[in-house]
Amino acid sequence: MILALLASVLLTAGCTRGRDDSPLHLLLITLDTARADRFSYAGASPVETPAVDSLAAEGTAFLQAVSPVPVTLPAHASILTGLLPPAHGVRNNGTYRLTESAVTLAERLTAGGYRTGAFVGASVLDSRYGLDQGFEVYDDDMPGKPGAEFEAQRGAEAVVGRALAWLDGVGEEPSFAWVHLFDPHMPYDPPEPERSRYPGAPYDGEIAYADRMIGRLLDGYRDRGLYGRTLVVFTADHGEALGEHGELTHGVFLFEPTVRVPMVMRAPGQSGGQRVVEQVRLIDLVPTVLDLLELGPAEGVDGRSLVPLLRGDDLEPVPAYLETRLPLENHGWFELRGLRTPETKLITGPTTELYDLASDPGETTDLAARRAGTVGQMLRDLEVRAATAQAGSEGAGERVEMDEATRRQLTALGYVSSGASTEPSADGLGPYEERRIRLTFMLRNRGFRTLALERCGEILPAAAGDRCLDRLAERLPEAVAEAAPRRGGNAVLGGSPEELLAVAEVAAGRGDLETLRGALTELTGCLDATARGSTPSPPALRRAARLSQIGTGCFERLQYDDALHAFLLGERLVPDEAVFPYNLGLAWERLGDVGEALRAFSRTLELAPGFARAEEHRRYMEAVRRRLGPAGGP
């Protein structure tokens, strides 16, 4: 139902054209990482969003809009094609490309005589991933591009400026502009005055800043006399967890904070202030826009036109398909799929969960065990929808190799990929077990034999001591050689701890990994450990500080194994300082080892009970471990 009377809404063909009967312009605004509950039009919100609220006041707000995937690239592929991820084949950031077999909204509008331009705010939507299909201009120039080390994102002010400059060159021709603003994405760092207006809430400040830039964009259309002839669509690719359900950002789980998104449409001639409470999906945007622009109906899409809802008519409810492969492909953990209705949500992976959204909107009580019939029916429906979407989609999306520069850019945006395989290896090992074996030998070969034996015992409980390591080596022989430190042709560096630390610092700065690893390995044998509860000596404190800097530098350069080595050495010197177990937890988390990360964050909280970030990461790892279940992963 719609919460306001729509008797005066006459979305007929005539209202989709300007007063001179010319085609309407289209402005699509996608705000990255925007929660549905951060906009005033939707109800109580901690953020003031006057620009988006003005669109809602002039148009229609959809209060239950759902993204099929809480990951930027695949979600935008769905927005621009009207297809579900199994159909368009783009399942994650950085490792998939939309191929020409998929038809984008830009291609459809180009065929209809439109000028088309796209302006994106982050390298995760770079043209190499195929979303540029059909766009006359695809502006993805990040600061410093085309060098390999260019910035991963640019601010909303720059993006909006590029879009308005392009608009000046279009003139009176019908135009389609897609403007993507990335600012609410982690890390949250709003400019002034939003930083001061939202102290202690930087995410909210980013939303407010983005809204201010959306206002500037809309004013640009007004100043050019185009606003009255423009269909404006505003939405987001996904939301942000902000710690709910243990998730820090997005992409890992399928709970409401990350899959519910804002959605507003404003069409010339439409009465404003309408609120649609029926569930709608991002894949419905393409057929709806084509319908409103009289270029439909859209064929070969998974979505459907929402124009009947805009007119006040009924539309048969349709469940929303959900998925995320990011935790599997980036960390070797799990894949999740789900099905959402306005009343119920099913999430299935290592475990299956069922939530009653009507009585439990916070998704706190899993009803799967009590409603087995509902679970069975929704699982069957999920399989049918996934299979239907995938049928005939062969070649729609292709895997691409992620080079080091791309990996660094995506990591800077928070999409960290360990590079772990998601398929069993040639000798039948699953991704969890293979990574555990490799990490075990990395620890042993770098001097942490006791910890390596503990981990070996977890993998092969029936074995003990060196026999355990021997049996482990038989299962994955290449892990032994790959984990061995290389020291410039096996030459021993030698020297005092201070000399070896100096070598490590210089080698880390130069990116000389062989020398760095050799120095860290030799430091393992010459640094005396400090007993827990004892006061570290002044030399131990100085050496620990240097190791902390080395490890932090390695971590920032994505050398997580090397960061782990430096932090482990530092922890031996100052075992009662919270900084080292915390950093160890971050490194283990990036490497996909849930058990070690949990132990490290728990140790951090023993030493510093009020450390809020450590508690957030501990809860996150606990949530991941619950999803993995008893058989899943390290």
C-alpha cells in the first residue's frame, strides 16, 4: 500500500516529457554505503539530509528498497542492467568484469537518442570492470591516474564538478548522467562543517556532506534550466553495518543495515510526498526508468517496472534475492545467499537462519528451528530464483586477474582480499585447511615453533610434536618450501639485534622482502623474551617500538605475513602491552584466520578492557565464526 492518497498522481505518458514535448533528461545518483535509516524522509534520522528530502517531497520514496548484494561493483552491475548477480555474473569487487553480453541502461538510452555520461567516485567502479558499456563519457579519473599507485577514490565535490561540466557540453539534447558518490564509505572522514556538526559520528557527517553535494548537483540542473525536465533517481548500492550483528562495515553478512537502501524517484508532473511501503529491488530501476521515459518495456531483465506503484495500483509481492561471495573469495570463509519478503528473511550458508522482520526488525531471534516448513519453502524458492537468473547467463560476467596495483586500491577502500583460493586444491584440500597449513609452516619456518605445533595439533589432533608437522607436510608439500624465509641465497645476515633491526627498517622501506624476512628471522633467534607480568628492559621497549613501526609499515603495504612476524616479535618483548595483540588480531583477520584473530583480540581486551575497537573486531570475528559453524575454517 501507499501511505498517501495518489488520486492526483497521473503518471501517464504525457508527464514523462517536458512542456515542449521533448524527452526527459535522466539523472541517476548512487550514493555508496548509505543506510536507509540515515535520511529524514524515512522517519527519525540522526542526520539532516535536506537535498534528498526535497526529492522525496517532490516525488516518491520507497521505504523497503533492497539491494541484491552488499558489495559495490556487483550491486552497481545490478542497478545498471536490471539483472541479479547470478545473471550478470559479477559477484565481487576487483575480480569480475561485466561482459558485452549484458545490456546496460546506458546502451538502451543511447539507442533511444540520449547523450550518456558516467562520473564515479572510486576505482572499484573503474571502466576495466565493464560498467562503461554504452556511456559516451565514463569519467573514472582518480587523482594521479594513470600511474599504478593512484588514489582509490575522489570526493563528491570533484565528481559533481565533472558531471556539471559535462552537462554544459550536452546542451538541449536528452541526457543521461550517472553520478556515483563514494564518500560515506570507510574510512569516514567528513570535511567541515559536517565534521563539527557530527562530532563522534563521522559516518553521519559523510552522509550529510554527500547530501550537500547532491544539493549542489540538483542546483546545477536548476541553474541550467533542466531540472523541470529531468527524471531524478536516487539510491544506494548497499548500506553499512556500523557494528550491528558484529559486522564493522559491509559485504560479509546479509542483515538489514547492509541490504536495505534508500530509494527516491522524482518525475516531472508527479505529485510529491508519496511513500511506498511495498518491497522493491534495485533490479527494478532499469524497467521502471525505461517505462517512465517511454523506452520500454525492458526485455531480458530480472526486475519489473514500479510504475503501477507510482500510480497507486497494486503490484504482486515478489521476494528479493540476496547474496554475498565476498567472505568466501576474499577470506576463504563462506558464501551466503538469502531471500527476503517484507515479513520474513532467510539467510543460508554454513548455517540457515530465519527472521521475522515484522516482529523482530533487528533480526535478533533465529526462528529456523521453529519454522522448518517456512525454511524449506523459502530454500526451494531461493534455488528456483537463483537457477532462473543464471539460466542463459553464460558469459555475462568473466573473472579477471587482480594485479598488485588493483589489490592496493581495493584494500585502501576496505575490500581486503587475502588471495585465498575458493576452490579445493589439486590434492583435494579445501581453502580453509590449505590456508591453515601454509600459515603453520610460515610460523615454524620463522622461528615460532611452539605456536606452529599448537596450530598443527588443531589441524591433526591425533598427531603430536614433530610427527604432526611431518604428516602436515605430506598433505601440502609445497607449503614447506613456500613458507621458508629467503635470505639472499641463504646468506646469514648476522649482527646485533640493533643492527638487524636497522637492516629490517631499511629493507622494509625499500620493499626488499628477501632481506626484510631474513632480518626478522634472525631476530627471532636473538631477542630475549620478556616474561608476562615482568617489566620489560629499556632495550626491549626500544626494540619493540621499532618492530611496531616495521609491522605497521608492512601491514599498510598489504604484507600481512611480514607484519605478523614483526608483531609477534614485538609481543615477545613487551607481552603485557595491548598494542601488539591488537595488531596481531588485525593481521590474522586479514589473513582469514578467525581463531587466531579471536585469541589476539581477546588477549587485547584482557590487557585493555575498555579498548572499543578491539571489542568491535572481536565481536566481528565471533559473528564470522558462528556463520562458519563447527566444520568451517580456522
